[in-house]
Amino acid sequence: MTATTPTSTAGKASASGPAPYRVLLIGEVPLDGVAALADALATRTGHGVDVEALPVAPPLDRDLSRYDAAVLLLEPERDDRSIIDEARRLVDELRPRLTVGSATVLVLPPASAPAPEQDEVALTLRRELDPLIPVVRLEEPRTSGGSRWAAAIAGVTAPSLIDPMVRFLPDDHFDEDLRLDAVDALPPRDRRWVAEFQAIVEDAKRAYGTSSAALSIIDADYARYGVTVGFPHKVIRRGQTICNRVLRTYGGLIVGDAQLDLRFQRNPDVKSGDVRFYAGYRIEAENGAPLGSLCVFDPAPRDGVAEEDLVALRDLAVAAQERMWRFRSPAS
């Protein structure tokens, strides 16, 4: 499934599709470049894509194991030797922090003179760093627009991504204190909150044909379902809800029959038969901390469920979290 029009907020963008990739973009990016790259990669891979852009390399205490690729934009003002030295420094710093198999892509600025048939800088980078490292030389300045810029980068990045069905990325490990800080920063879940998100929850229920759907925010002890359709509970102990598992699962979670899944058989709603089919996609704060989930569920089990079935839920979850970021803003 190729991408639909990507959605973006500040330095993040998402494009629709199953089994999404996560790409970290480091360097100076055109105004529309983040969304354009998400769209270009989704079109080339047939998968969803989340792109996050940072102007400089992330601090050493930031966990990079969640990314499938790191794309490094090298500074145009430097001479060739300085570009090579900067690339070596960044690669040496970032590669040990990425999961084994994740791609590192180097993007060179346009050449100051007509490029020779063989790009000596690219050849030197491969010789000194890694003969298989993807390197692309931009033909136009970044300021010329995002779509052609993104197409050039996607052309070398997409083949370097590991198939999501065989890659190994660990469950997301997050700092619980920072996550709780992000939850505490949310506004009160009052009538305005319900009015803001009710339509998205109803769209999720309709899209999956389930009896129930909900938007949860999970604090230290409880999952709080402030917006629901067909679901009577408002507060459940955190350890007694499948949504708690979704916090640690990038790419969403779908379960055809929770009564047959050892992870969830002891869940009270599963034991009672109220929840057998379940699909959930997490909602994140702007800093990536998981806040809760958008989920749909039903007492009737379903056969043959797959990751591809999460595409619609992911699109709605992305819309919900971007609306949540604006809802939190003082200007909203």
C-alpha cells in the first residue's frame, strides 16, 4: 500500500501504510522536506513511514535503537576533506547506538564544480568508512524544494531498509518518569477533550466494525478512557488492560483472539469474553513518549488478522496525536 498525503507537525511527519519504518533525519532540512521524505519512502517501500528531523546529532543519552535508518545531511559549507571527517565522526558516534541492521545513509551537498563521472568524495567515504554505505550526492541545493530533494534521498535509503517482517527491533524502552511528565502535561480530560477526539474514536469503531472503541491515557497506575464508544469502563488498572502492552509496541498491536494469546488470557475483560478481537495503536507526545492508545475491540474473535490490518488505525492514531499536540499548545 503506497502512501497517502503525509501528515506532519514541526520536525515530524508520517505517511500511511502497513508495518511502518522509522527514519531519523539529522541536519538542515527544507521546509517541506520531512513530509516529502516520508511520502517518498512510503511510495517506494509500500510501508508506512515516520520521519523525525533533528538539526544536530542527538545527545548521547538518547535511545536510537528504535530507528530503522539514520540519514545524515552533511554541511554544504565544508570542503571535501572536512565533509569526510565530519561524516566519519557522525557515523562513529551514531552506528553503535542503532540496532544491528539499521541503515546509515550519507547525503552530500551539491558539488561546487561539475561532478566527475566518479564522485571522489563518495568513493573516499565508502573506502574509509564502509564499502556498502549508501551515499547520495544532491544535484540541487536543499532550498530548491522538498520533493526532488526527498526523491534523491529516498532512492538510496529505501533499498537499505530491512523488510519489517524479518528485521529485529526490540520493544520500545522508555523512561517512565519522562513518560509520566508528558502525561501530567496534558490538559484536563473534560468536555473539551471529549469533543476534540470523539469523532476519531467513532471513525475507528466504524472502520473496524467493532462493538467498542476508545482513546486511553495511561498514568502510573491506571488506564483512563476519557473518550469511548460502546465501552462502559472509564478507569482500569494499568496491568489489567491490553492497552498497557501497546505502550511498548511500535507499529501497533492486533490480536485475533485474545483468549488464545498467553499474554492476555488472564486479563479480566478477556476472561469474561468481552474482549477477544483487539487492535491498538499508541499515541505519543511530541518527544516520542507514549501517552496511551487508540484501540478497537469486540467479543467476536477474528481469523487471519495481520499487520496490514492496522493501517487505518495508525492513520487515525497519528491524526489524534497531532490534534493532541495542538490541543496542548497555549495558542490552541
